[in-house]
Amino acid sequence: MNIHIKTLIVMLTAFMAAAPLAAQSIDANAGTSAGAFMKLGTGAPEAQALGNAFTALSHGTQALFWNPAGAATSSTREIQVSHMQYWEGVADSAVAYLQPMGKTVLGVTARYLRLDELDARDGDGVPIPFNGDIMKDFVMSVSLARSFFGILDLGATAKYINENNDGTKHTNAAFDLGAKLRLFESRVVLGLMGQNLGNKEDVPTAMRGGAAFNTKYFTLSGELVDYVDDKVRFGLGLAIHVPEEIVQVATFDLRIGYYDRPNYGFSEEGEIGEKIGLDTTSKITLGFGFYSQELFGYGVGFDYAMMPSGALGTAHQFSVRMQF
């Protein structure tokens, strides 16, 4: 019985990273790296809403999960709590904290992914009652970031990764190294980073490069990502900004993105993606966010992302952050 359950867990973990693809679309290196959950983008709903095009835009606590260089310009303490509800009951939560220390910014995060129930069956297809700690994956990280010459931001993150899938435990370490170059008073930003640097068989190592163009009323971003176990993919994002002087309450962002991932079939379960006409694509992402500088005397922000994923369902992530 345990063999069948572990097989299902392996299949579910692979789903989270790649989902079912046509045979001709599978990269030759697919399945060669463990830790697939490290690709999910937990802790950065703004990045997910913008089609994963966030390396050049990363900022604040969300930068700690994407490109730590983006935390270098933080001037106040900031704390963030985020939660992602993924497919098939997978829940992924995280907390992050930023602390400026002179010219250097320190960041720490903790993340916990879990799955408590699984529809398990034996070799004859007979259901197996199974409840318990099916997946418990935990990640802690420490980041340092600093700005140089007023235009160059550098950041580094060290990660401790603990995977526990049906009692099978693995611990690994990985590192992120990132940089951002801010040009023309940050209207043009270039970003580059190495993500999950370590043993390529234990963690999904990636190289990411992106660019962004910022104006008062909109931001355009683009990104290329090359995972060790996948082909090169790209993301595009557009954020429409509603300045605080217009609404007199907060700054609002409306976001839409496109990420070059496979389509995951047709949604027939009445998911929200079907209701808004995205039942046949898994490439479009949506979201919004707002930030108020003086709500209850603190800077407060909220971000939300929705990722329609065809037959697999729709994933949602939100975060709340406070500056003090």
C-alpha cells in the first residue's frame, strides 16, 4: 500500500512543476531535479500576477522569494504573510521579514507546504483510506542586500530545504544570487539572478534575466527563465497604476501576465477561470494590489494573484505586508 501512495505523491509533485504535457513538449531533462515545489513562486503574488516577469521589478519582502537584490532599496522594517492555495488541496504559506541595518538590508523567510489528504488507490483501483502528513516541505532562508553607486543593487540568499514526503525525508541547501541595474531614475531596470544554486539533482537550479519599463501610470516587464530540468521559457507582465492622489486612499495596481507554460486541458468544473473566459488556457495570470502609506499609522499593502490552470483547477495566492 505504501508503494502506491508514494507513487501518487511523486506524480503529484511532478504535476506541480510540469503537469501533463504532450510527449513532444517534454524537455529532455524533465524529472532530473528534485524539489519541484521550489518553482511555485510562493511569497510573491505580484510576480505570479505578472506572468513571473519579476526579476527586474522585485522589491520589499517579495524580493526575498524571487530576486533578493530587490530588497536593497528598502528603508523601513517590513513583515509579510502570504498563502497560496494550489491544486488538489496543496497549501503553501510563508512569512518574511526585512530589517535595514545601515546600508545593508537583512531578510529572513520561512515557508511551509503541506498536503493532508490524498485520493489513494491500490493496484486494482480500490480506494485506500489515507489521511495524515502526506507532504510537509519546509524552507528557511537568510538574505543580505545592498545598493552601490545609487543604481546597482546586489543580493544573496542562503536556503535550508527540508522535504518530507510520506515519511521520506531529504535536506538540502541552495543559494540565490541576484542583481538589479536601475537606469534613467529607475524608469528602466535590468535584472539578473541565479536561483536555487546548488546540486542540480536536489534543487531546480535556474538562471533568470528580465527587464522593466516604469512610468507613473503603467509598468511593462519581461523575463526569460532557464530551469535545469526544463526548456527556456518567457513571461510578460503589465501593471496599470492608479496613483494615490487620484483615489485619496491608496495606490492601486491592476495586473495581467502571460507565462509560456503548457496548457493543462479544459476546465469543466465551474472554476473561476471558466467564468471569466480562461477555461482553455493556462498561460494567462491576473491580479491586483494596493498600498497605503498611512493606514493606521503604518505602510500597509495587499497583493493577490490568480493562476487559471485548465483541468487542474485555479491556484490563488495573496499576501499582506506592513512597514513600520
